[in-house]
Amino acid sequence: MVNNVKNQNDSDDINKSKKFVFHIDNEHIDFIESLSFQEKHNLINYLITDYRRNSNVLGQQTFDFKKLKKGIIIAIIILAGVPLLLFLTNISLSLTKSGYLEMQRNFEKIIK
């Protein structure tokens, strides 16, 4: 009997399983009671695995959507920003050139 208990404790450590209590809706009680222990075990583990897999897929889709959203925003900023930067640079250079030309004309007037 003592060996049996020790073996059971060793197997519990190996399996790393734990017991949980679940509340089942009334409509499912008959079905759950009709299952054997192993079928209940397999069903619960399958449902948990399926739920975790679906949660990971939804999380991955959300992650991909966030990446796509950031990519679109960056593309819009680049498409709008580069022409605006070139336009502002052109205006700045034009104003600088016109300022230098005006200073040159004023200098020539002073020297004459």
C-alpha cells in the first residue's frame, strides 16, 4: 500500500497534472456524466489546446493588423512629407537667392 502511494506520487510529479473543478451548464451535465474519466480528460485538454491556439491566432492577426496600420501611416507620411520638404527647400533657396541678388544690386548702387 505504501509503495502504491509512493508510485502514485512519483507519477503525479512526472505528469505534472492538477485537478480543477469546473461548473457545467445544466444542458451539458448528462453528456459529461456519460463520458469516461479518460474521455473527460481528453475533452478538457483538447478544448484548452484549441482555445489557446485560437487565442494565439487572434493575437497574431491583431499584431499583423497593427504592423500594417503603422506601415500605411509611415507610407503616407513619406509620400506627403518628401514633396513638402522639397517644396519648402525650393522656397527657402529661392528666397535666399533673391535676397543675395537684392543685396548685390544695392551694393552696386552704393559703389556707383
